[in-house]
Amino acid sequence: MLGRDKQYKDVKDYLSDVSRELIVAVLDELGFVCTRKQAEPLAPDDVLVTCSAQFVGSSGRALMGVRINVVPVVSNYTITSPSTNELFYPSLSSVSHTYETDGSGLVEFKLFKGATVRVYSELNASVREIVVPETDFNLFDHGIETSAEFFSDIEVAKDLLIKRDV
């Protein structure tokens, strides 16, 4: 029997010659969830907070692979880092960022404090516009939304978004 280090090296060498898609397909067949790691934010932690949410189905099981899209609402919002005095403009672009729940149904990502973002969930086609609080928060917290509107029907959301001059 090979030692553990030798086994690791052999498997790593073998996998380096195989396509990423094949590796994911095999692990998926074995019951594993494979998600790509998110890049670390470049902004310092003093201007960021962690947003988290856990998705659980009606059977009590974690919902893996649920995609959450976060889109900044375009504005002139700026935030300055107290530690580095860097000025950030997190709302100049409406580039979407997609996050996915892990094997326990949990999703976590960083957002700029005070920014306004729209959060889209593929799970129930809902749209929620929130102002990011100053401390870490749960995506389903009450009182962070910009209005009392929480949509479960994407057609209603599209109509409202058009009216709001997105």
C-alpha cells in the first residue's frame, strides 16, 4: 500500500492531465457538490460586511447549488476605508455577481457597507432591493429592504423595475 503523500501526489498528477469538466462529472456522480471558489475581495474588511443565507427545502434538507445574483444599483455612492483612506465607488457599475449555495445550503459573500443592491434568487424568481447594513447580516433579515416590496412573481418585478428606470 502506498503512503498517503505518495497517493496524494499520484492522484494530483493524474488529475492535472484530465479536464476540469470530467473531474466535476465524476465527483457529481459520487454525490459531491463542486463549486468554484470566489475570488477574495480587494477592498479592506473595514468597508465590507458579510451577507449570508441558508436555503432549506420543505423536507428539511439543504438546497445545494441555488444561485443568488447580486447587482449594485447604479449611483454615485462612495465609501472611504478608515484604515487605508482609499475611496471606493461600488455602485458605478451594474455588473452582476453570482454566488451559489454549498453542500449545507449556505451562501456567504462580501458587500460594501451602505451600498444598495438588488438580489435575485433563481429558487423562487424573487427580486429584493436592499441597503447593505453596517454589520454582518442575513439576506432574509427584515428592515434592510428599500421598500416593503418582496416579489415572488418575476413579471411583477420586471414591470416595477422598468417603472423605477433601471
